Amino acid sequence: MHSCDNPGCVNPAHLSIGTMADNIKDAARKGRMARGERHYASKLTEDKVREIRTNGMGRNAAARHFGVCWMTITHIRQRKKWAWVSD
């Protein structure tokens, strides 16, 4: 794991031992993991997520409307996905 987060840094003193899981947690804690709208493959925005939670459409109709899988709609409504988005 790299402590200074400078991609060009080659200082061995800035390295520490950790597993891949440790490295991922470290990156997420530092805000370096793309999530939500920042993820390159995201089809939704935070505004659309709020709409999904409040619009009253059935999950299949909402999935067609927003261009995602019905399971994505279910997970958004259960706050298993996009949990950080407040209503």
C-alpha cells in the first residue's frame, strides 16, 4: 500500500504491507474509488436514484424507464446500492 498517494512516487518509505482488501479499503477511505455518478459505467445519477425511491412505479416499469435491471431498482429501494444518497 502507498501512503502518499502520488502515482509517480518511488520512495520505499511510503510503502506498507497489506492485502488487496486492505488496499481497497484504504483507497475507499481516502475517496479514491469511483462510485455512483463518478463511475465510468454508471447509468444513473443521484437525482434519478431519488426518483426511483419516490416515484411509486413498479420495479419492472422503473427498470425499463431508467434503463437498468429490475434487481438494481430493488437494491436501490432497499438501500443496498446507492445507500449514501439521501431522499
